[in-house]
Amino acid sequence: MRTFKEKEGQVFLSDEARAALDTFTRLEEHYNEVLRKRAEGERQIEVLKRSDAIIGNQTGRIFTEEQNALLTILNQRLLDLIQERDTLLINYTPDHPQVTEQQNKIDKCQI
């Protein structure tokens, strides 16, 4: 269509053609998003296979570039829980009920 437009000047689309073009554009954007998410999933699987997801004593984390990815949200939740547990460990022993409750939350988040 671009070639025709350059050759002939302006192109006027009917309402049907404009709607079809809009639908095609939305589908193309959705397709590109799906491709990005698929690539992200494949990268995460590769990270898990290589065990690069482990940093220090924080096991089970997966790093991802996608800001709104479910794994990013879960990783943040896991980090928050670990930080809360570590803060509790400053004042309490690992057997204290609050610490064990926090550890249970961490364990559930990692499942």
C-alpha cells in the first residue's frame, strides 16, 4: 500500500478497509507482544537450566527484563518477604514465631 501511495499520491480508504487496517495493526502489536513474552520465557528457562538465578543465599529468583511480568512481581514479593525476615532476625532467633511465620510465607512464595 505504501508503494501505491507513493506512486499515486493520496490513498482514500473505505470505512471497511480502515477498520480492517486498524484490526491488522492491533493484531500485529499483540503478536509482537506475544513474541516478546515467549522470548522472555525462553530466557528464563535457560537461566533456570544454568542455575544463574541464585545470588548469595537468595535461591529461586529469576531475573527478567519485562517490568510487568508475573515473575518480576513474584520476585519483588519474595525479596520483600526475605527482607522482612532478615529484619526480624536482628531482634529474634530463627525459632521465634514471627520469624517462622515469615519463613513460611517465603516458602509458599517459592513454590
